[in-house]
Amino acid sequence: MTPAETARPAGRLWGLGVGPGDPELLTLKALRLLRAAAVVAYPTLEGGASFARSIVAAHLAPGQRELAIRVPMTTAREPAQRAYDAAAAELAEHLAAGRDVAVLCEGDPFFYGSFMYLYGRLAGRFPVEVVPGVSSLTACAAALGQPLAARNDTLAVLPAPLPDAVLRARLAGAEAAAIVKLGRHYPRIRALLEAEGLTPHARYVERATLPEQRLVPLAEAGAVAAPYFSMILIHRRGEAWRWPHD
Amino acid sequence: MTPAETARPAGRLWGLGVGPGDPELLTLKALRLLRAAAVVAYPTLEGGASFARSIVAAHLAPGQRELAIRVPMTTAREPAQRAYDAAAAELAEHLAAGRDVAVLCEGDPFFYGSFMYLYGRLAGRFPVEVVPGVSSLTACAAALGQPLAARNDTLAVLPAPLPDAVLRARLAGAEAAAIVKLGRHYPRIRALLEAEGLTPHARYVERATLPEQRLVPLAEAGAVAAPYFSMILIHRRGEAWRWPHD
């Protein structure tokens, strides 16, 4: 720690899961800590609007400092490292000055979230608490009216960027599966599921819990592109879950 | 529908995810609907105390009717069928009489929850909404301070009652895994993870987010028994998630 960091009690860092999109899916705890934070930070893609901020916008107060974390749209290592190094340094200044900082995280902070990069840089130096949120995974299942996993189902969560061979192997043994991070990989995933005979068991969900939410069987979802906030849910047993212990 | 069901607008059935245990992890939406419900139903094991009810106890009003759903402690089909048939019939009476019914669900209603059995029996006859909640899966990761899944990790969620061969096959290809429904299967799972060399990567979580929460490396968790509300989280990469794009 620098002398400045030891001069007063450090601020606390809160990673707040703010849920999948519907502002009402915020937890009471996330709301309490959000209101208590002197600084509210959130990711933005290259300086664009922040989805996480939009979810809690109604609760932000004029006196709170806001800090946009510009996440570079790249899979290259160096620019991402630099962006998180810079963001962590800025958060550390506030924390060292005794200011509590809330970092807003879409869905849940530790379910494929970028919060982990800030956590990894700051958890050793300042008190950190992670507040779990409603993840897109269960939000999509609720929107579809279809259990995510039941009884002794295995559930596989699979990021779409993985190679076809890996996806095929993981899909083979799972009763239930969720394919996340679709984006530009969507046409390939769609073809793969068709080849595996899984299309009849697959449903496509876009922007779950938001007014523009879209729910369709995969066969009707179109073949072109999918936004980042979309997911495919697969359940091999269809509606057998309606009856217990079958 | 019976004539009674058509005589007035039917009540609405809400499956409310109430989160993993900490009452503050209730969502604003679940709280609003809970307060609006004329009837509040919740599962109890053979008539014992209801964990789901305990989570929201502070918000229940004297004027609300409470309805305990006695879930039989058995894996046999017939007694379970009968219990859910009886509970659905009782809920249907309230719904047909125009009363809104909230069913409390620990964690998330569609993540290995018993709500699906009521949903399957009532969704065709009455308006139903499922409100997703914070699941034990992300709550355990938050409590551990360890991302559940990151980047392009595959995540396998595996119920402990599955045979060893199935568990071994599903664990082999997953960077991250969660083993749920431990209970009496815990000693077998512990031995299996040891044999697979996974003990150093496994952590045991009991009653996450509650005051009596327990978090230990699996190696220190003891070998005897585990309560129903426990989970083992495995991540092969250890703390490599601290740095993005490695």
C-alpha cells in the first residue's frame, strides 16, 4: 500500500449483479449497496451506452460519481490488459481515498462476467464483496416457461466461440444445454445443432426480460445473426418434466 | 374449465425465485408479487419448516393465506405424483376463485426446482408467470470469491446421484463444474474427485449466503456427510482468471 492508502479506512469494492435486463430483477441487496456507493462504475463497449447502467438508471443519485469503464472490442490480449489495468488504477484511487465503489455487472458478476478482471487486480488490496445476481441462464428459462434443468439432468453451459468438435462432444451427453455468447458464431451454431438433430429441442431467446424480448423455436429464428444478448437453450426431454419421477 | 372457473377472472399463479437464503437476495419483482398475492404457498419436507418461507418471512402479511405443500421424502413415483396432484388441485381452487397465488421457490424456480411439477399441472389452465431468482450456483461462486465460469470455459452442472461413470465422463471435458444435490452421495463424490485428481481444484460450500455459511477447500471438508444445501465447485484453471485473455 502507498502512504495515501493507509491514511484512512479504505473504501469497499462491491461487484453488483444487476440481473438480466428487467430493472425489477435487481436484488434488495444490490439496490442497498448501489445507493450507498460514492462511486458507480460500469462497463461500456468502446464508450457506447452501458446496458448495466440502464438497468439501474432509476436508482442513481445526482451526487454519485459515475465512472465508465471502456472495454475494448477485441480478443487481443494487450489492449484488454491495458484497459483493465487503467480501470483498476482509477478504482483504486477512489478506494484508497475511502470512497465505496459499486461496479455494475449485467446478470451475475461471476457468470462469464468481465468483473473478474477488476476483481483479480483489486481483491488483494481492498475489501471486496461480490453480490450475486439473476443470471441470463435462469432468466431465459423463465421467459420460455421451460425448466433449465430438472431431476438428475446434466446441464452444459457452452460458449459459442468454442470449436465444433468441442461443442459436439459436450452436447452429446447433456440432457440440457445452454449456448451463450452467440453473436457472430450464431450461423455456425445453428448449422451444428441441425447436423446433430437438436434443432427440434432448441429454443432461441433474445434480450430476455426486456420489452423487446424474443422467444422462438430455433427452427424459426432465422439463420443470419444474433445479438450479444442472446442464448440457445436445449432440452432433449421436451416436456417430460411436467410429471415428476417419470 | 369448470363453470366455477369461468365465472370470474382467474387468479394468476406466480412462481417466485426467492434466492439462495439471504433475505436480501430477493428481487424487487418477487417482493412486489409476494406482497400482492392473496395466497402464499411453499414446499415443506413432510410438514417440517419451510426454508423458502423463512427467506421471505419478514414480508408476509397477516391477511395472506398460507399453504404448505408437503413434499414426500421419497424418489418413488406414486407418492410424489399424488402429493403434487393434491397441491395443484388446492392451488387451482384458489386460482379459480380469482385469488392470485405466489409459490415460493428456493433459488430459481426452474433450476432443479420442484415448482416445475406444479407448473406442468397448472400452466395450461391459468395464467402463470415464472420470476427467476438468484440461483445457488452463482451465490456459491460469489461466496467463494471465485468466478463460476470465465471466457470460453465450459461449465458442467452435475447432480450427485448420477452414476460415477457419467460423472467422470462429464467432468473430463469441463473447465468448470458444479456438483449439486450432494446429501448422502457426498462421500462417494469426494472419493471420485480424489481419484480423478480434482481435489486440489474443488471447493465445498454449505448454506451459501446464510450466517452459518461454510466455505472450505474440499480437502478440508471432512468425509462424512453433507446437507442438502451444499455444493462442490471445481475450476481447473485455479486463479488464471485473474488476467484476461491468457
